[in-house]
Amino acid sequence: QDDELKYTLKRLVEGLGATREAARPGFSLALAQVLQAFEEIPMCSVLEQIKEKHNLEKVKKKLVRNAAFGNFFGVMALFQSGRLVKDRKALLESIQLLQQLAHHQAHLRDLPRKTLIDIISEVPETVFEEVLFGILQSDLASAFTSPENLHLLLVGIQKFPGVLKPKNLKKLFGSPTVVNEENIPRLVELLQSAAKSEKKDKKLPSVVFDLLQVSLKEDAFELFWEEGVENGLLKEKSGPVSYMCYRLLGSALPLLSLDQLQMVLKGKVMQHYGEHVVTTQLPDRFKFAPEMEGYIDEFLNSCDDLERQLAVMIGFSTLTNQGYPVFSSSSRVVRHLQPVALQKYIDWLKDMFLRPDCDCCLDFSSNRQKQNQENVNIAQHKIARLRKWIIHRLANIIESQVKKEESLVMDISRFCFFHAFFETKKKTSQIREANVLPSEPLDEQAHSVTENYFFGLLQTLNTLTALGDTAKAAALREKHIHGVTADGKLWIFLLVEYADKLLSSDHVKTVKPFTKGQRDAWERTLQSVKNLQKKENKSDSAKVFAFQQLLLLMAIHLFKNPSETMDVLSDLLNCTERAFSKEPKRKKTDNAEPGWVEVMVEILLSLLAQPSLLIRRISKSVFVRICPNLTKRGLQLILDVLDPYQEQNEESAVVVMEESDKKIKSAQDTDKEGSEDSSDEGDTEEENDSGDEEKNEEVDDDFRSQLMNVLQAGNALVRHESDEELDDEAMMALDKNISALFAEQQKRIQAKKDEKDRMRKEKILRRDFKIKVLDLIEVFLTKQSENPLVFDIIEPLLRVIEQCMSSDSDKQEVDFLQKTANIFKNSLCRTKQYCKRVDALQEDLHAFVERLVKKACKHTDSSVALYYFSASLYLLRVLRGNTSNKSSTPTPLPEKQSNTIPQACQLLSTGCLDMERVTVIYQQALTQFLTKRNSALTSSMFLDLFRRFPV
């Protein structure tokens, strides 16, 4: 066994200097494991063996590199075994060997120095003093000659304060401290060198962080930061040094006191960092902001001191570029703030919104901004930008994952709502938001910006889960009920109540005053909501909730667009009264007044055309709750929107919304789905169109004749009869007439282009509207799959698919086709639930199957024929799964036949299916498939039929 161990050690020691670089760490690790397992092996003998095998003095010149690495990995193996620190002799010799290896920088770079520091970090103070201090004195004395030696000194000072005392330090290099005015210039040079040597690692060099810690220990942090960092390192405008300063700032946050934090957060490094954030907006530039946010996040997570948390949040929130903070207004770091600190931060934000104090901000401007600020009111411009950021920051706090109480959410919501739609006439303590007058009144733009962010906040409230730790809140979360408080009240209702209180107050006024009609509509809406709340516990609770939510949303929108909202709100109020009236239902005739469901569907369709994502989401959720009451006429209203043959004659609300869409481009709640694609696509089309027009443009006959008349009137065409040239006056008159004619022609060409562009935009808007209406169809098929009205949806969807297959292939059209096809396949044909009440519809459904199969046969496109054929198979499944009145026992429907043999009762059961009639239909189709060469039918269609219905 001893022989085997000796052989193992020999092979492992030889492998330490292997030619293959990847093999050396492997041999080193194996040697460390052997030394750890066999403690009887003397460390000194192994070290001697390593020195002898990889002797740097005797080795050939071309093998010096391998020998150097052999020695280095040998020491690493001894250290990793965990036994080196315990053996003083081996430790001493290993340190001496590393000191020798430090001279081979060409091969080993700074690896020996780093390993030396790692070993010293593990050594007890007594061993350091008795064994190592003597041999390391020269290295410690030359600490200011290289970053590695400085790092060794800094580690020693922190690890062995009893040995490296100020008295001993003075003996080593002449001063009792490291950080002092005399040493600052040399320290700056060393730190710059360290930054450039480690720039590829994108991390803070260890020597820099250790110097920061030593400066704090020596009470010289202010000197180090101001003279060493701000007036030293930042003077050299190089990327690696700047990023090192930013990383030093982030790493220092947990170590600093409140006063030191405030000093650092108002210093030059912060301003330099802000300039970096603003000037690196281009996509190919390195951005440090995410890394800095990581430092802030880590600090807030680990810090328990409220004042320090608040100081850092305010410090970064007041680093502004012409009033606008460079810190992201949607940053998620607020989730680590303690409740008291969060509340203080919110109070500070609100106070800065009302009384902007630009003097407390660390503000800067880029060179381009300085050039372009001649005709701008700088102070007003800064305040507007600061307020915009603050209102978004407040709204985003509600959206973030921070632990928050209902009172905090309501406080922010009230603040945003008030400053979006109201102004204070006179201070009052009855309304918290009117208790302080703004030092700078909000202008129209500020109200508009606040309004946009408020509706984004309202969307967040609509999807907010119940807050709090109560049993009621937990129950609501378990039921996935959103948009309500713990006691079940809608957030939007609480805001409407608050708005009503403001309207009845003499101390505040609305930004857009209500007319008498609008105020009456407001009062009527509130009364209607209160009446609905009394009916919440009855059976129609879903319908009640839907109407209540929509009424409240329209009431809020009265403040945004009073004139546009009035028509919708009036229809909605009438619809609500009819929906919950106790009058007996009358039999409807074709000319009868539409029922409440039809009116509601029309309202929802008009709301779907709105640019607000919140309105569309609430419209969809309302439709989910009223779709059990949907009538045939109501469904037809939705299907008419999708009808491709009505598109030329329809005057959809979509087209009307184009102008209002332009007005609210900056709105927070504008849905951005597909907007980029549409705009990109539109630009491309426009360029292509204009290019084609230039190439193919022909001069029309009218313009040609007009031009000839002008030339003849000026005698420009009869000059061959006389050599006399036109005089100057005649030439000027001719030029004037020609230019007027060409200008008029150019206007006509531009008008044609504008009309073409308008039609293209209308088409995009109309298609976008149809895509949104498809959501209602999908909701109905999902929630009401057993409703007989499902059969009325089949043919309209098929017409859409057929029309899209043969039309343009632009991206929006493809998206529309894909969505329609997915709904048809997944929500209709493959649904597990279907109508179970088709006894009265047997004849119609059989005729429908026949019609679908015949259309599939007539088609030339097999992809379209597949959808018709799939629809017929769906109807077969419905008919077979239903029980005729003649049969007394219901027959279960076999949903998907497995590979096993079906049960006999399932095979024999045909439900309401007329087997003879259906057999003839599919027999004719199969005959066509087998006899006609160009048939659109495919073998997979019939295989699907036989697999699902093998009877």
C-alpha cells in the first residue's frame, strides 16, 4: 500500500506541470484530496517533491512555463487540502515559493499574489505574527508599488489589527495610516491600474473594496471619497475607471452611515453616473443602470434602518436630468422598503409633486440639451418633467409587489384622481388632497399626464387581488376575485364615492366643468349603482356585478371625455333600467324595440373600439357575465361585425375613433398590442405605394389639355412661324400660369395619396376591431358551449376563414386568420361540452351537415374544405350525443375513440342521428374524392370520420 501511495503521489506531482492546461487543475485537485484523506503524509515531503520535480533553475527554457505552473498548482493543492495552515514549516516554505513565483508574471500574471492573499486570510493572527510577518515585511513595505502588494497590506490590516498597528505601519512605509493626503495620489494610480487590469471581469476589484473598508476603519472615508474618488479617479475619463467608481458607490451603500450616504448621494460620482444613464440610451451602448439597481435592491433588502433606506431612495429619486429623475419610475426595489419607510417615501413624493423643490435635486443637462434650451422656460420645464415622473412612480407602487395596506392604495389613488380632474380653490382640512395648495399650479399638460397615469392605475386596481391577512381577503384570493377590497367593495366604486364628495364641495372645482346634463347623468348613475348594490345577494349577482362595474367605469370617464361619454352612459342607464325592471316579458316581433341584452351588446361593441385597454378588459369581463342572457339578435350584432361581405357598407365606430386615438398617443392605458407592427407595416406600405406611384404615374388627359391651352395662350407653341422670342412680361406670365397649373395638379395628386392613406388606415383599424370582437366570440363559445346559439356561429366563422384565405397576406390579416382558425378548432370543434337540447333542431342540423359537406366538396382549396368538413363532424357529434324523445335512456357520447375496441352500446347508439341520411351524404363525398382528380377533399378527412364514427 505504501508503494501504491508513493506511486500515486509521484504521478500526481508530475501531472501538476502537464503540457495540457486543462489537466493541471485536475491533478491539483486530486493531490489535495489525497493529502486530505491520508493525513500521515508529511506536507513538507510533498512540497520538496514538488520543488524537485518542477525545479525552476534546472528546467529547460522552453519548459519554464510548465514548471512555474507545476509549483503554483502544487501550493494550491497543499492549501486546498486544509492542512497547510496547521503545518508552520510547510506554510513558511509555501509562502516563500509563492514569492518566488510572483517574479514569473509573464506566465502566472497575478495568480501567486492572489493565492498568497487567500492563504493569509485563513491564517490565525499568532501564526502570522510568529511565522509570516518577518518574510512578508518587504512586500508590505512596498505596498504602494503595485495593486497586489497594496491588497496584501489591506487584507493584513483588516485580518491582523494587533500586528499591523499604526506604530508598525509607520516603521514599514513611514505613515501610521494608509489613507492620508500624502498617499492619495499614489493610491489613485494603483486603483486606476487595478480598474484597467480587471475591466473584462465587469466587477469591482477586491483591492478597491478593501481600501474602502480600511478608509472607514481609519475614519478617513470623506478624504478618500472626495480626494481619491471624485477629484482623483473621475478626472481620468476612461470607461473602466468610471464603471469602477459606480460599482464602488453601489458597494459602499451598506457600509456607510446616514451622513456619509447623504454626502455620497449628492457628490460628483452620482452626477457622473446620471450623465452615463442619459447618454447611453442607444441599444449598442453598455448600460450600467441595471447593475446599479441591483446594488440598491441588495442594500434595501439587507438594511433594517428606516432612515438609511429612505435616504437612498430619495438620493436616487433626486438625481435628475432637467428635472426628470434618471432612476426608473417603475423600479421594483421599493418592494424591500419597510412599511414606515414606504409611507415616508410616498409622503415625500406627494410633497415634491405639490411643492417641487428643484434646488434639492442633483440636476444636470446634456450638451445637446444645453444647446436647445434657449427658448424654453427652464424652471417650468423641470417641474413638469419632475411631476410626470412622480405620478408614474406613485402609480407604479400600487402595481409593485411591495406589501401594502388598503389605506395606502386608496391614498395614492385619491391623490392621482384629484390632481387629474380637480383643482383646489380654497384650502380645507376636510379633503386631505386639498389641504395643501400647489406652489406651482398644475397646467393643462400636467393634468393630462396625471389623467393618463390615473387610468393606468385604475387598470391595476381592476386586477388587484384582495389585500390584507383577514379570512375574507384570503377567501376572495382563493376564488380569484380581483378589483375588490377585503370587504368586497369595488375599488372603482370607492373612487366614484370620493369623486361625488369632491363634486359636492365648494373648496374644489373640476378641471373640465360639468354641464347640468352631465351632472344629472352623474347623479342618475350613482343612484342606479346603489339600486344594483341592493340586489347583489340575489340570483342575478353576476349580471348585477357586470352592470355595476360598467356604470362606474363610464362615470369615471365622464371626467375625461364628458361629451363622448354621455351618449354611452345614457344608453347604459336605460339598458340597466330595462334589464332589472319587473315588467312581464313581451313576445318580440321583428320590428320590436331591442331588448336590454341587444343594447348592452351594442354598447360593448362601441367600447371595444376605444383605445383604452382598461375599457376593453372590463367590456370583456362584463360580456362574460351577461352571455348566459344573450339572444339570437344580440349574437347577430356581433357576427355582423365579422361578416366580410358587409365590410364595404359598414360605418364602424372604429373609424370614428381614429381622431381620438391621435389625441391620446401618450396615454398610459393605451393598448400597445400590435401597434408597433401596424405602424411599421403601414410605413412600409406607404413607401411602396409612393414609389409605385412615381414609377407608374401617367399624366391624365385633362391635365394635358389644360397645359396645351396655357402654352397656346402664351404663344409658346407657334414660335416656329416667327423667329421673335417672347418678351420678359409674356414669359413671366406664362411661367406663372404653368406653375399655378402644376401646383393645382400636385394638390390633386396629394389628395389622391391622402385618400388612399386614409382608406388604408381605416382598413387597419377595422381589422384591429374585428380581432378584438373575436374575443367575445371565444368567450361565448367557452362559457356557453351548450347553448343552441353556438350553431349560428359556425357559418360566419367559416366565411371569415374563407375570405381571409383568398385576401391579402399582410401580417394583420394573417393574425386575424390565425385567431379565427384557432377559435374555430379549439373552442368549437374540439370542445368537450356541446348542446344537449337539439331534439327540435334535428331537421335543421341534418340539413346543415349536408350543406357543409357539399361546400367542402365544391371548394378548390383543401385547407378551406378541411374547416367545412370539421364543422360537419362537430354536428355529427352533437346529433349522436343527444337523445331523441322516442328513446327513454340517454346515451353517453364517446368523445375520442381510443385504439381499443369501443363498447357495443356506444357503437349501437346513434342518438338523434339519421343514419341513412348521413350515410348518403358522406358516401357521395367519398365517391367524389375517389373519382375526381382535383377534389379538395383529402384522405385524412375520411380517416378522421371513420375513426370518430365507426358505425
